[in-house]
Amino acid sequence: MKDFNLDKLTRENVKGLSPYSSARDEYVSDGAEMVFLDANENPYQNGVNRYPDPQQRSLKSILANQKGIASENLLLGNGSDEVLDLIYRAFCEPKEDNIITLPPTYGMYKVLSGINNVENKEVLLTTDFEPNVDEILAVANKNSKILFLCSPNNPTGNSFAAEKMHQLLKDFKGLVVVDEAYIDFSAQKSWVSQLDKYPNLIVTQTLSKAYGLAGIRLGICIASKEIISVLNKIKPPYNVNELTQQRAKERVLDIESVKREVSDIMTEKDCLSKVLLQVNYVEKVYASDANFILAKVDDATKRYNQLLEKGIVIRNRTTQPLCKNTLRFTVGTAEENSKLINALNQINN
């Protein structure tokens, strides 16, 4: 983006803020044996009696090394939803600014716009689930602060065309948030590689999907040092707890196990896609770069309820724009997928 000015996008009240300085910010341990009497903690050791590192330095160092970036380009949150909320609160003035979303997409963008009292301008994806670039740029105005691009997209599963993404990053005047929750399942390269080219780019990722850590709530924000600095002003001091940091470090250091699980999921997805194509009430199976498959059926509500009766819980997406009579199937284990396939074949009337 040409002539990018972060200061003009940042809310006036945020510009003058000084982040809360906790005891663990003022003294950072170097590993030496110290007597900690600075944070009014219970002194009796039980593994979690001390406050966690407010900047998650050890975990960030590992993630930064794996992603080929600096730790200063990272902000971690209590799930991606906290990261997204921080972006709203840092850059969007309530009742004044607006954001742009591209339905069908992740529903929390809209929820957060309502919570933060920020207008949500919706521009439907095209019929092939791609961004309508011309309409997006036509709808945007001087108060359009954020454009959300979920790629691979949920619930459609596709990655957006690179040329459309580049055009939006160049021509949209605000921040472009690329939500990469499912990037680990995709053959597409992460947009993290484009940070130096686009100062308005923010990439969000998560440990909930490929890393299998949905229960610990760990979201990742990757952006310029300047954007991260603004977000750190309003981040709660201890937003990522000690147990989450410990478990996350264990998992990200075991990257080979993550890769094996992703490979198994992709193999199972290919198998499930082929089976779905043979089911007589399945009309279309959409290509997916994620760990789920969107399929169009004759009657989504009927088939959803039939699968529930068989003990299979999937997602009925028929109420979403462009998704009438579609079902979303998360790829499970080989055993779970076998049960799903049997159930699909049994409800053939």
C-alpha cells in the first residue's frame, strides 16, 4: 500500500496510552536465583503461584524462529478472538468507523463489530467464493479501517486468488487482516512472507486447528513492529496464562508430530471427498485447503438431522450467504470418518 500512515489509522485515545507496567515487565528474569518479593504473589511454590511472562518471550522466540520473523512482529492472545478484538479497539472509533467483511466467512468478525459498535459493510463473495475486488474498493470510504480476508476461508474452504489479495493489499486504504487459521492445511504460502512489502498487512494464526490445542486458547498476530506496538498498548498484561504458555511450547517444539497429524488429516480428507462424490444426494463437493469439506446436498436440514440420529454431528451452513443446502464436514480420524461414511450410505432416501 502506497503512502501508508499507521498514525492516521490509530484511534486518538490509543495514541497517548502507556501500557500497564506489571512487576514482570519491570524486572525480567535472566535465570539467576532471585527472591521475588515484587508482585504480591503467594510465595509457596506450586508451579503456577507466580504471574506468567506478560510478553510470552520464550514461546515467541520459538514461534519467531519457526516463522522466520522477529519476536517484535508477534503478539499472542487468548485465542484469535482476543487478537481480533484488540485490532478493533486499537483502530476503530465506535459509531464512526467501519470494517468490511466478505460473507460467507468467519462469524466473529460481525459479532466483534457489534460489540465494538463499529459498522460492518458486507460485500458478498462471488459465486466461485472469491473476493469481489471492484465492489470492495467501491464500498470502502475514508472511515473504512479494516478489511477481513479469511484465507483459507471458513466455511467454503478455498484460498483466495493471490492476484486479488495483492490488489486489495495495494489499493485498500486501511488495514488488511488475513485470517490464516487453516493455513497449515494449505499448499499455499503464508502471507507472513509479504509483511515487508505491505505495511498495512496483519496476519492472524492459531494453535487451535493443526496444532490440536483448541482447549488452551492461543491466538497469534503477526504484523509490523509498529502495529504490534500499538496493540501492546491495550493488551491485558497477563492475557496468556502460564499453563497455556507451557503447553504451547511443548507442542510447537514437537513440530514433526504436528506435520504427521496434518498429513494424516489431508489423506483422510482426500478419501472423504471421493466418497462424498459418490453419495447420491450430494450435488457438489467444493475444493478445500482446510481440514474440512463443504458439500452441497439436496436438503441440508434433512440430512443434518438424519446424521444426528446416527450419532454424527456436522455443521449445517444452509443459512449462510451463497451456502444454501450445504453441509460442512470436519475431517476426523480414520475411525470417525469410517463411521461418517457408513452413516452417509445408510441415509440414502
